[in-house]
Amino acid sequence: MSLPVIRLRPREDRRLRAGHLWVFSNEIDCDTTPLTAFTPGDAVQIESAHGRCLGVGYVNPRSLISVRIVSANPHAVIGRDLLVARLQEALAWRERLYTAPFYRLAFGEADGLPGLVVDRYGDALVAQFTTAGMERLKTDVIEALDQVVRPTSILVRNDTASRALEGLPSYVEAALGEPPAEVTVVEGDCRFRVALGVGQKTGWFYDQRPNRTRLLPYVAHARVLDLFSYVGGFGIQAAAHGADHATLVDASDRALSYARGNAADNGVAAQIATVHGDVFEVLRELRAAGERFDVVVVDPPALIKRRKDYEAGLGAYQRLNEAALAVLGAEGVLLSASCSYHLERHTLARVVAQAATRLRRAIQFADEGGQGPDHPIHPAIPETAYLKAFVARSLSVL
């Protein structure tokens, strides 16, 4: 069965021919193929202005990203069989990477599944559908996940803010079995209990796994400050690997309650303190009190969610890193991270360097990292490379 066509304006096919999977509304020839003829989630064939087929995907006339390409094969059928094949390939990669079933199983466009994110917690899966096209395929997705993974439960966390941009409602539901209220994540030598239905994102931040490991060589006998700690991923692992003490700071009392439980579960409760409050205010209080730490972790939520928020968000990153460096002791180590795609890697490095200059502190960059390999990067879609982290060492002499 042939699909209805979306035709592009002249010279608007270059990015797609290079491998990108998004079509923006202003790239479409709406005189020839009006978007008003489609409903959100309709399957379509995308053509260049000269009639060359560029692939098949799905459309949402209500979104700035009007079309997302699912396959370059003009004969591909967007349905259960294709989803099974993509998920099998994604699972095989994760099983090569990890010995335990705790990882991001599907990462949207990078895994050929635009609009779908799936995290695995042993036998429990948590899925997010962030586009109208993937929402239309939800039944097929759940059946494909059941076939490929055989989980005992699937929880759908469709409460992410990005759904509003697609005109989609917010909800959380059990799609298979009875999802547990909480699960235990195994990472390295530590175990972390997290809430699935009410925790941040899908419950755990797998993307920071390599950076949590990256921090460990610096924590022996250290006083650690873990900012935006959530349930303690950085701070508790630091305590378990030789830190004398770790202070965890977060605005969520629920997250800190889990952090205290996780500290106890890992035998480091005596080395952990939690502080409930706004991180900027807590940093001001720590500086005023003359507190100093050997290791400071800065891992905020995205402070630049949209391009129009760039200047305000950049200022927030600057203030945050300067405040963090102000409580870093001599020869201390700062790990500064950003999950804001719009903040480029080199800009984060400059933010940290300029913060040090304003404080008359000398630093050197010792290491840098990004998201884990279960969050693969699509080479033609820079938006999939969003996480960056720098390890900076404070020097005692300018």
C-alpha cells in the first residue's frame, strides 16, 4: 500500500540526504502537500522537490518538527515487525556492553526509533513515547518489547514536558503486568533503590554511569559535595570507594529520602549527610561558613531546555560553577556536567575556566566525558549528543 506524500521545498533535502531524520515545517512545500491534510501520527513518504523518495516516517502538523523519518527504505512498513527488528538490534548492543540488565534499551533516533525511550531495570521496563507518531504505535511497541525482552512489567511514563510540544496529553500507566513501585539498580559495586512511577525521568540516570566511574580515582579520603544529588549516584559511590564523607544536596526531599536509604543499603550511612534545599542557596551558605570540599560534583538538570533560554541558562551555569569552585579546597577536583544540548561542550569548558579566573583560581582539565554507550550518538543528528562532563583539578599556585 502506497503512503501519502510529503514533498519538500527546493534544496531542503540536503540535511536528510546526509542522514538527519527530522523535517521542519518550513521545509515542506505546503502548496503541493498541505500539512492540514494530515492528522498527527499519520505514516507518510518523504520526497524531495524533484520527487526523489527520501524515506518513510510519520507526520505531526502541529509540531515544529513536522516529520520524523523511520526508514530510508521507501518500501518499509512502520509497524510491529520493524519495531521488533530495531529492538532486537538495540538489545544485542546493550547485552554486549553490560553483564547485568540495567541500561537504556532504546534511545530514540539513535536506535532508529524516533520518539521512543526505554529504560530497563532487570525484568521491569519503563517506556516514554514523546511523539504523536510513536504514540500511535504504542500497542505495537508494547507487543514488540514483550516479544524481544519478555519483561514481567512495562510502565509507560508519558509525563515528560516535551509531549506538550506534540499536542499530547500527560499520563502514567501500566502497559504490561504490574510494574513495581520501586526497583533496585545495580551499578558497579553499589545498589540503588529508585521509584519508577514518581521518580525523575524514568527513575535513574543511566547516561551518567561512565562519569560516576570517572570520578572514583579522586575520592579516596576526600570530603565530597554532590550537588543535585537525586538518590545519591555520585556521592554514595564515592563513599563506597573510600571517601571519608559525602554531603548530598537536592531540592527533592523524596529523592534525599531514597538517598539515605541507599546509603544504608550500601553500608555507608555514617559517611553520608543530606541537605534539602535550593543548590544555589546551599552553596552560598557553605561558602559563608567557610566550608571546603576535596571533590565537588555539579550535575544539574538541563538549565537550557530551549534555544530561546540560552542566555539565561548560560548565566545560571556560570553562577553555579563559580559557586561550586568557591567551596572547592586547594588541589580539589571539580566534576562539572551539563545535559543541555544547546550548551556546547567547548562552552561548558569555557564556563568552568572563566569561573576559575574570576575567583583567581588556577585549574587544569584532567579528563572529560559524555553519555554512556547505551545512549549512542547518531552521526548526522547532533541533538543526540547532549551530555558533557569535565573533570577539573584546582592548582595551589596561580
